[in-house]
Amino acid sequence: MTSLSQRAAGVWLIMILAFAPHSGAADELRIYAAGSLTSAFTEMVKAFPAPPGSIAEPLFGPSGMLRDKIEHGDPADLLASADMEQPRALAREQRDRSVVMFTRNRLCALGRSSLGLTADNMLDRLLDPTVRLATSTPGADPGGDYAWAVFARAEAVRPGAQSILQSKAMKLVGGPNTPPLVAGRGVVQGIFLSDRADVMLGYCSSSGLVMQEVPGLTSVALPPALTVGPAYGLIVLSNHPLAERFALFVLSEQGQAILLKNGFDPIGLATR
């Protein structure tokens, strides 16, 4: 009888272990990051000192949509967003979690060279009814929110500009129903390759790669009167043993140097 009891107990122990949740130590680190961070964070994951196989392939996408996935149960350990609001929204649900800004970006107008875009004539070109203007999707992607903030600043420069720009802007990327316009190519590249727009407002850090792949484009930084400064926020969402280490790596000199190399404006890199 004792032997049967021991065998039964052993079976129950195996079943408990089989169906019990895995501890964080046994799981891969799950990083969710803004699409604009794809190159930088891919490089950062490779440079991060961690055992082979301990980090899952990062999930990149519009920050608002990533936050929505997390709120609906996606098991992310860390979110690196293109704005501060998405991490702050998650922190409001997890009061023991903190949000840190880890880098900044700049906004550029990426357009066809034939437009002759300059900082001085940019507002005229954007308001021109013959110029097709593309943006990302406000709400789902911070890039769209930043574009709408640019339109608000344009109103102060030229009354009536805000409503004109909002009406003409085509939200071609960054939303839940905006698939790539050209299969196998980047979302912004697809806009120009499919001839859907003449100008795209977006991050300066991403312009170089697009111009390498699509000839006949130029990138111009927005003038001070129009520009807003994208701030990128990070939040650790779990007790995974690598999560806080990776967050510190992002803020380290090595991590900040990787961000600088990929076109971002690091906040924690000494110049001397």
C-alpha cells in the first residue's frame, strides 16, 4: 500500500510540474519595441552579454499597438516605445513599475527630390494641394501623434494650416489595418515605391535606410517652428532576471552608442 501511495504521489508530482507555470529564469526574455528601433535593438540584442538562446526574437511594431497587445495578455518582459505615453499607460496599471526615457529622435520630411524641399519652403510644400502627404496613424503609432503635433504648430505659423494638413494627410502606416504596400519591402519604402505619396513625415533616424532603397528621395529636418522632439520611453514589465539588466544595458554607454550609430540622439552618452 505504501508503494502504491508513493507511486501515486510521484504521478501527481510529475503532473504538477508539467502544468505549473514556468519560472522567469527558464523563459526567454521577451522584448517589445517600436518599429523605428528595429535596427538599433537588433544590434543591441546581439551585443548584450547573455547566454545563447536566452532572448527571444524581439517583436517590433507601432508602439500603441504593442501596448494594446500587452494589455490584452501578451507576455512581454519589456517595452521600448517611441513615446512616453505607452509605457506610462502600462505603469498606471502596474504601480510598482517605473518609466525611463532612454533616447530622443528628430522629425524629418522625407520626400521626392523633385519637390525641392528645404526647411524654409517646407510648410508651403506641405500645404500645396498637389503634394500628397503621408503620415503614420495617430493613436496606434506615436509617429502619427507627432505628425499631428507638427500640424498644430503649423497653425501658429499660418492660421488655417492645421485643418488643411489634417484633412490631406493619408495615414498609410502604423495602424491595425495598414499592411505594407509593397510585399517584402519596408512600410515607408512601400509608400514611395507604390507612388502613394510625395512626402512622408517621420523619424530622421529611419530616413537613411529608406533613401538607400528608394532612389530620388531627400530628407529634410523640420524647421524649429514646426518640429517636436520625440522622446522614447522604456518600462520593465516582469521580474525576468534579464529584463532589468537589458534595460540598464540600453542606458549604458555601449547601448547609447548603438543608438547614436543608428541615428538617435542618446541622452546618456558623455562627449568627453
